[in-house]
Amino acid sequence: MVTANDVRRILTPDDPEFALWLGIPPPTWQSEIESRSGECVLIAEAESGILRPASWQETDEYLYGGEYDERMLSLVEIEDAYEYY
């Protein structure tokens, strides 16, 4: 049975599990670029707009496969939503 004392809502640095969850920082863009031998481009996902690293081949697929066009259309839709007549 789980009690209220067993459930932690905030993870603090003095918590024994802190190092397990937050003690190791996430990889930086610099390390991502280095792991790809410098072949790294940041591209925006069409649906969310979140940037993600991609290789040159993935970038070509993004540009010429339609995902870039989808992203541009979503940006136009956002602009249209802010126009006042």
C-alpha cells in the first residue's frame, strides 16, 4: 500500500534519487554536433515546430519530401490567425 509519505512530488538535490534523475545533464547541442562529426543541421518539425538535429541526408528529405512545405503552411496559418479585419 502506498501512503502519502511514499509519494514525492518534488525532487530536491538532497533526495537520494536526485543524481539518478537530474544529476546527469542532458546532452548539449555541441555534443550532438560532435557525435555527428560536424554533420548537423537543426530543422523544425512540421507539427510542433520543435527543432531537432538532422544529418545532411535527413535535411534533404525534409526539404524535398514535403515536411518543409508543411511547416511553412502552418506558419502562414498562424499569421492569418493574428490578422484583424
